[in-house]
Amino acid sequence: MTKVRMRSDLAFMSYQVPAYFTGKDDSGYVMLSSDALCGATLLPDTGDEDEYNYNRVLLKDGRIVFMVGVDLDFEEMT
């Protein structure tokens, strides 16, 4: 399992980063704080080539969102 969190420099500055509801376009999104990403995990790719620009993330509240990897830090859990 891979844990996901906001990149530490962005979290330090109290920034919010976009999370999209689909990996196909950016028409529907929310802005997430580092607190909202606490406890999030990386999900496997769906295999849909339209989603290749995004990481699929399961938030602790059960929502699945698509996020740009440059906004995130990843930690492999064993």
C-alpha cells in the first residue's frame, strides 16, 4: 500500500491543491488541504488511457479523486 500526502513545501505554506472527480477532464474538482489528504492512499490505475496524467487517490472519507503527482509525496507502506 502506498500512502499519499501533500508535498511538504506546499503543506508548510498552507496551500490547497486540486483534486478532480474524473481523470478525463478538469471540469469538476475540489481544492484539498494537507489535512484532507491525511490518511489518503494511492489506488491502482484503471487502465483508462485518458487518466494517465493523474494519480487515483482514495481519501480517508471514502471519496476517490484524481490528482496531479507533482502536488504529492508518496510513502510505500509494508
